[in-house]
Amino acid sequence: MGRLDDKIAIVTGAASGIGAATARRVAAEGAHTVVADLNLDGAKAVTEEIRAAGGSATAVPVDLGDIESVRAMVDAAIQTYGGLDVLHNNAAATHLAARKDLAVVEADPAVWDDTMRINLRGTMVAIQAAVPHMVARGGGSIINTSSGAGLAGDLRNPAYGASKAALINLTQYVATQYGKQGVRCNAIAPGFIVTPASSGSAHGAIREAMLRHHLTPRLGEPEDVASAVVFLASDESAFITGHTLRVDGGLLAHQPYVADLRDA
């Protein structure tokens, strides 16, 4: 038996990276999985992988910046599978963070607006659409992908970090407002996860600098996050809600000088 047998799950940003790994894992654990992404061709490719492995999946396009597109994604899950038990809000405006999310003094307010519209409002709208269907089935689990960037400052990407910090607070509000109706809501804060989107900054000096500050002997992989999502989606975490789980190899667990002392 799988840990998510016969549950119905949506995973956003599921065409690549963390989302693709999570969609594959959720389906492998027995869930009927909606593979949602702006990149529909990529979502279809992941869906075919899942089906080839014996899983149940369907690809759905979604643009988190478009309210009606987000609502249509949830409607597609209901129409295809008859309900909704798990919502993993994983997609984010990483294209903005990679190129346009400048330090505060140089920041473009339009980039901040777009980042909040996609990362924060898009997640809120997905939750808003999903919760009534979860309540109708007796409950459900919502897992929001935040970030270590939402827990500590950095030299770059303040809009991204602020949006991810807001997701942690939104997670607590949803857990508080709908917990008595059986809906749990938790967040995951990944650290440096090596994905196609991050691979450009995961080489050479940057990679070594990041690794020095991890407590683990390696950097994170998408499957590390997928494992955490499955746990929070499953009944094994039935008494956990409103929590932010760091999946970061201990990156934020120690004093800032630990790596320097270790190398001294």
C-alpha cells in the first residue's frame, strides 16, 4: 500500500525540479496526481513518466498570475478525479528572482508586484478554491513551498524572500481558520536545492561556499523536498499543522561562524 492511496493531489510547478520530483513521488505513493504548470509540454512529459510507471496523473496548464487559470486548475482536479485531498503549492516566479529581483534600493516596484501576484496571491487563490472541496471530503492537507529566503536575509532577491516569508504567515492563517474543519496547512522551507533552475549557481566557488555552510555532506536534491511533501500530505502527519519544516541540510540551524571555525 502507498502512503497516499486513492488521495487526489495537485502539484503546481510540476514540469521540472522540485515539482516534478514531488509529482512523481506523490503518484508513486498512490495518489491521483494533477501535474500543473505554465509549461504544459513539460507537465505532459512528467505525466507520461508517471503513467509509464503505473501511476495515475493528468497534466493541467496553470498561470499563477491569472486568478481564473488557478481556479480552473482546481476545477480540473474535481472534474477529472471527483475531489481534492492534497494541494502542494510549489510554483513560483523563479524567472523574476533569477534576473530582475534586485537589491532594495535598485528594485523595480513592478517586479515586486509581479512577484507577489504570482508567489503569494496565486497561492492564496489556489487555497481559496481548494478548501471547500477538502472540507466536503472531511479534510485535506495543503503544503506551501516557502524558502530559506523567507527566514533570513540575503544579498539578492528581496522580493522573492519577502513573498516566501508571507507564505509562512499565510500558512499559519489557513491552519488557524480551517483546522477545525479538518484542513491542515504546513509549509516547507527548502535550502539550496540543486535543480535545473539553480544549476547555474551550483558550480565552482558558489557551490563550495554553499556546501561549507551546510551541516550535511551534500547539497539538497528535489527528492529531499518530495519526501517531506509526502510526509505532510499523508496521515502520518495528522497532528501537524501551521508548521514550517526546513529542508535545508541544517543551513539555518547554526551560528554564522561555524563553517569558519570548522576550517580554522
